[in-house]
Amino acid sequence: MTVFSKNRWRGLAIRLPKTTFGAFMLLFWTWWALLAVFRAFPGIDIYFSQLFFVATDCGATAAAGSICGGFPYRDVATFDLLRTIFFRLPYVVAIVMVWKIIECHQQHGATFNADRARKLKVALGTLLIGPVLLVNVVLKEHWGRPRPIQTDIFGGALHFAEAGSLAGKCVSNCSFISGEAASAGWLFCLLIFVPKSLRYALVPPVAAISILTPAMRLSFGAHYLSDVVLGWLSSLVVFAALLALTESQQHQKNSEI
């Protein structure tokens, strides 16, 4: 029985990286499939943004054919306060995680919790590679997609550009993809590390924040549906990739012992 149990658990350890890698591949190709759908049917983005846009009379001085109005939810003080809190929350959590990593590495020998340190590094690595570098430094600065509020469909001056298009005329801090949605997706990733004793207390509010953040960006006219969906999902892709990589490395180390 002992030999059988050891062999069985060794088999599970071998399959675990493959399972995590499979999850990464599923998320990765889902991201690209969704992008293809949003590009093929740009009306989806326009439709969902129109749900939150309220048109008004332009007045006598407006040019013929002008569209006037706005996204009223962006002017609600309560929503603006929530947006500020949700925007800062991931970085507050990240600061706490840095402190926890320092705590981990102050321990030595048998007291050093290598698994906890690895999980913290995966989480922080995901935030740095995903929302910070990939989203805010690369995509939002170089893809040029105007935000809904900037487009002529919703009273702005720029033409609509479909998801992933490089034809947009936005110069900086553009719409594709949403950085705040990516940060919210990162928070959702952390739920996998929540201990069982804290799940009932932490999972519902964190999941709610993770969903409300991109929903508010959509309702404010700051992003299209594709921006928030792909932004949110991008963090899950990066998280699964790093988790699969570190688990594979850990398995390789264990095999060499």
C-alpha cells in the first residue's frame, strides 16, 4: 500500500504542471478567440457602450450631424469614489505582498516557507508583467484605440477603431486594453491562494470588486466591452503562464533530489 501510494502521488506530481499548462493554453486561446469575435463584430462594442450613453440636444452652435451627450455614471460621486478605491486596491495589496516576501526570506532552514514565497512571487510577477508592462506600457501606449468618450459616435472628435486595430488616432493612454480591468483580473487570480478558513470572508467581496471595476469603466465611457473583457482576462493568462512555469521548475528540482 505504501509503495502504491508513493507511485500514485508521484504520478499526480508529474501531471500537475501539464494540467496548469493546459489551463494556460485554454485561457491564451480564449483571449485570441474573443479578440477575433470583437474584431469581426465591432457592433458588439458600440451596442454595449450605447447602453450607458445619454444623448442631449447639441444647440444652435453645434455643427450639422454632431452627436452630443455623455455617460452620466462618470459624474456620480459615489461611483467615482469607488473607482478611486478599486484603482488603488491592487497596489496596496502588492505592497503587502512585498512585505510578506521579505518576511519569508528572513527565515532560514526548516522555517523558510518556499511554497509561500513562490506563490507571492508568481502573484507579484503577474502584476508587473500583465497590468503594468503588457497593458499600460505596451498596449495602451501603442495601439491607439480611442476611448468611447473620445469617439464621434459618442460626441468625441475621433473615429471608432475596432478592438486590436492600429488605425486609431489616440496618442497616449488609449482604450485597448483596460489597465484597471487587468488589475481587477489580477485580484481575482489571488483567490486561488486564499486559505479555506478565509474563503467565505474574502472570496465574495474580492470577486465583486473584480467584476465591478471593469463594469464601471464600461459605464463611464472609458472603455469598450472588448477592452474590459480582454484586459481582465489578460491577467489570468499571465498568471496561469507563470504558475505553470514555476510548478514545472519546482517539479524538475524535486526530480533531481
